[in-house]
Amino acid sequence: MTQKLINYSGDYADEISIDEELKKIRGCMQCGMCSAVCPSGSFTALITRKIMRKALAGVQSVLSEPDIWYCTTCFNCYERCPRTIPVTNVILRLRNMAVREGYLPDNLKNVIKNLTNTGHAVPLGGPDSKWAKLREYHKLKKIPPTVHSFPEALDELFTLLDKIKFNARIPYR
Ligand code: SF4
Ligand code: SF4
């Protein structure tokens, strides 16, 4: 029986199946090695083997469930899979699809908000923040030479996000 790959409606239908590297997912034998070596799976509900099974079966809930976001992209599974399936890349592709479908956990939406407001996923805070004071204590500039020092660089970020119509998919402002 032919195994069904992701096949959702929309312009990106069969996205995984047309990618030569990701096509290897067809060889998944559900051995569970990816789950066994997954550090995130020890602390979260992430069961990598199950994600691969759902991706193969075209179970759309794999996009709306939070599990794919628990992956830390450490590539352990990718290195150990006996069928050389690029597991991490499959998960990253599923995340891309999830965002296109409008699914993103609230905590990650907050990360996007931080990014767009400050240029950092984990912002430093102002010059009086404890991190700024800690930097000063270690004889570093209170404000590092990143977007914190060059707020105008945020315009470039907005240009990029607007180009991919990110706000329409995941409203963040
Ligand atoms: S390690 Fe590879 S073959 Fe085994 S379940 Fe995971 S993806 Fe499938
Ligand atoms: S890349 Fe993700 S799924 Fe794979 S072992 Fe690391 S955390 Fe787990």
C-alpha cells in the first residue's frame, strides 16, 4: 500500500513529498530511535516517532497540536535515524506549514512580539534592567551593539515580515 505523505489543501500541498530530501520519510519504520534519543521528549509531550507517523499518514492535527514546537532542533534524531530520515528538517517543514495555516502557540506569539518591539526574542530590557546592570558590572557596555543600540534596524525586520505577509497569518501588531 502506498503511504500517504502530507497532502493539505493550498499552494503547498504535497510540500514534503516533492522535496527530495524529505521524501525519505517514506522509509520510516517506526522504530522509535528518534524518540529514544530526543532530549526534549524527556521533559515534554514530544514523541518524535508519533510526529513522523502522523506526517506520513497526513493527519492534519499534527500542525495544530503544540508538540512540533517542543523540538529544540538539536539534530540528535537526524543523526541516529537508521533510515537516515532528516527528522529535524521534517519537523521544521511542519512548523512552516503550521504557521501558514495560522497555528502558533501563544508563548511563541509573545516571542514574535518581543522580536518586533525590540529586535530580540529575549529582550534585554532598558538601561536600568538587571541585565544591563550585570553587563555594567562585568565592564561591558550596558546596552550591547545589537538592535538595542540601533533601533532603526527594526525597520528592516518589518520589511522582511511584511514581505512574507507574516502579520496576516499570525497577527502580532
Ligand atoms: S528513528 Fe527514523 S525510522 Fe525510526 S521512527 Fe524515527 S524517523 Fe522513523
Ligand atoms: S531535533 Fe527535535 S525531535 Fe530531534 S532529538 Fe532534537 S529535540 Fe528531539
